[in-house]
Amino acid sequence: MFELLINIVIPSLILMKLSGPERLGSVGALLLALAFPLVWGGVDLARSRKWNLFSALGLVSILLTGGIGLLELDNQWLAVKEAAVPGIIGLVVLASVRSRYPLIRTLLFNPGVVDVDKVQEHLEQRGTQGIFEARLQKATVMLSGTFFFSAAMNYMLATWIVTSPAGSEAFNEELGRLTLLSYPMIALPSMLMMVAVFYYLSRSIRQLTGLGLMDILRQEA
């Protein structure tokens, strides 16, 4: 809930309510709105010390949004940017299918969520490790599809909502509405799709290892 407030609700309200010339103005409101997710993202990364492609792309996305607004570029660039970030992640995830370490291991099949050592031990005992690797690759392709869905929806939503010139009060207000609508229309469906991928993966693990769901999940000490 706190991250929703910092990254979506507060920036959207600032853009929609404080962009008028009698308040902060379009530039001031844009800078203040972007400061919340940018500062929070920077603090979170510095605290966790886990710099990766996904975190870096998130911060770059915020900076690009600010650049488009401040430099008053054609708002078509906003739609391209909105689609490019999840699109790049989707391509990276898809490309990892051919590598030894599909990125689904980082996103879903990781020691923070799954008891990986126990799963690997039971796969070896049953001789089902090869089948599991094939299903892991299939799950990786499915996961990349969630990012491509997000990219397509981001582009269409940005093109539909943000039609005013960048740098204007109307642009800020439309950007605020885009931020608010992107959560129920894009983030939630994408999250449900990821849950479906995780369900497919967990079901495969249960079938191939004989372990129950609670045996698969990482148990905190």
C-alpha cells in the first residue's frame, strides 16, 4: 500500500491537481511528482544493494518521462517509452530461454520464494530434472508474454489518454490519469498472468518431485 501511494497515487494527484499556473505550474508539478518514485526507488536500491536490469529500467523510465515533459518532446515519445520498458524486459526474458539460466529463476523460481535445494534434490532422486528444465523454459516463454502484453497495453493506453503537448498543464493532467489507470488496466492483469505462470511452475514441481505446496515454498526460520 505504501509503494502504491508513493509510486502511483501521490504522483498522479500532484500532476492532476497542482499543475495549474496558480499552483506549482506544469514544470514544478512534474518535477515534484517524479521525485517521489525516483527518490524512493533510489533509496530502496541503495538500501538493498541489489542493482539489476529491472530496477535500473524502472529508474530510467522515470527519468525519460521527466525528460519528455521538460524538453517538451512530441508526446508520441511517451507512448514509445511506456511500451519500450516492459518490451525490453520481455525480450531479455525470452532470450534467456536459450541460456543456461532462464530469468524465471530470478523472478519466480528463486531461493527467496522456493526451497530450490529441496526441489533439486527430489528432481534428481526421481530422474525428472530434464523434464523440469523443459517446463522451466516453457514457463519463461509464458512469463515473457506477460511483459509483451504490458508493452502493448502501455502503448495503446498512452496513445489514447495523453494527447496534449508535452510541458503543458493538460499534458500533466493526462499523465496523472495515465498513471492511475495503468494500475487496474495493466498492472493487475499482468500480475494475474504472472500468478498463472507461477501456478503452472508450482504444479510442475509438485508433479515432478512429489512434494506438497508448503514443502516447495521457502519457510522462514
